[in-house]
Amino acid sequence: MSKYYPAYDHKPTREGFGEGLYLAGKENPRVVALAADLSDSIKMTRFKREFPERFFQAGVAEANMVGVAAGLTIGGWIPFAGSFVNFITGRVYDQIRQSVAYSNKNVKLAGSHMGLTLGEDGATHQNLEDLALMRTLPNMTVLSPCDATQTRQATLAAARHSGPVYIRFGRPKWPVFIPEEMPFEIGKAQVLKSGNDVTLIATGHMVWHALLAAEMLEKRGIDAEVINMHTIKPLDREAVLQSVRKTGAAVTAEEHQKAGGLGGAVAEVLGEEQPVPMARVGVNDRFGESGKPEELMRKYGLMPEDIVQAALRVLTRKKP
């Protein structure tokens, strides 16, 4: 339990997507949904029940689904094409690049069951490369919300946004801690806790761990700033720079490979504009394995204490 943002519920972030998709469909009759035989798993069920004429089951044919979604945009529809992260990014990267990003089509790609917290399904399904794949594509907006509430907000924002969007979310129950009244804006990071000694920049499930790490650091007399970077692209460069100019050190945390995701994006900004001691908490060039989510997060170094240790290391390199 974080004293800064106490959890008021525990829900999978995929449930937030399902709620957001239904609300987006209710708000705009041009919103449609496409699934690749996984509509129940990614929580498209309510949308399918309430708007059956706007739901399309593509079967186990993700490439075809993305192509159909791109075609639907020509008629003015706003398609959400959803599947597991591994299938909606890596399996159909060519279709996304050519038919969606290159053509700047208004397709929303929804990726569920991200990262290590997918758990027992193992390495073949635990995609840890999706942020890197998606953020390198021109025209693509990349969202990585931190809890069910924010996933609902991000889904609604994606529906209102003009252009391709990729949004990732997870399978397990996770603390719900973002206040309902906290506004969500694509490209605008949220400072969840102010601090002066080190900046913790986290995304997705790791935002909760960053808050717990900040509390652990406080017991050591270290005042950490915590930033929820829910948008990986466009990255909120000003939020990063404003914070590190104050703290002089940074740690990123993500349920993703260290290469190419949030840590890579932040390192690019700091390297170009404000070099400071920095560390990245993420998966270190390895595939996952079968196991329970918490066991895997601990084994791969994604726990709050791992963020604490990374912060302590960068502080030893910080200029006095």
C-alpha cells in the first residue's frame, strides 16, 4: 500500500480497456471493435453485447484484422483492433507499418496481456518489445496506462484522437490508485509525487512500484519525484527535463526490455539536452519464462526494491 496514492481497488488494466471501449462506443457511433478470437480475454464483451452490429470477429487472423481495420477508416469508422500484445504488434508488424502507420489511418491497436505479468503462458506470449516496435513508427501514438482507471481514460482519449494509436494493458489484478478526477491528456505526463533528490519515471504496472520505491527511499532520507509517463510517444520531454534539472538524477522503470522502450526514450532526451546520471529498470535482454507474475517480476528485477537500488546507484554518480 502506498501512502501517497492508496489503492482503492484491485482490477486488471484490461478491464479498464473494456469499460473505456464500451463508453467510447456509447459516445461515438462510429467506433467499432475487431477481435482475433480473444474478445473475452481482452474484455470486449460488453461492447460486443451492446453494439453487436459494430463488432467483428476476425478469427485467428490478426494480419487480416488489421487490414480490415485500416479499410474501415476510409469509410469514417474508428476501429479498435485488439488481441494479445504479442499478436497485435510482432505478428502483424508489416501490416501495421504499411496499412496503418504509413497510411496514417485512424486505427486503434489494443494490446492486452503485456510483459512478464502475463505469467504462466511463458516466453512465447510475454512480449517485452512492443513499446520499442511501436514508438519507432512514424505517425504512431503509444499509450501505456498504469491502472484500470487510467486505462479507461486512455481508451476514451484514443477514440477521440485522430491518427494511429497503440495502447498496452495487462492481465493480472493490479492496484487501482489513480483518482477518478485526475485528468488524462495524451502526451502530458503526471507528477504523482514531487521530490528534489532523484526522478523516478515509470510506466504501466511499474508506476505503482515506483510509488512504493519512493516511500522506501523516503525512509532513507531521500526525496524522490515520481512521474507517471503514460504516453511513451509523444514523450513529454518538458516534464522529464523540468524534473531532472531539479533533481540531477533519473531512474526509469518499465515492464519491457531495457532497450528501446521508456528508458531508451528518456535516455535520448537526456543525452541530447540534459545529461545526468541515469539508470534503467527493466528486463535486461532476456526472454521471459513461465511463472506467477510476482515471482517473475522479482526474478527479473522489476520490484520496488530494484528501483530503490537503481536510485541509490545513480545518487553515487550525482554531481554535488
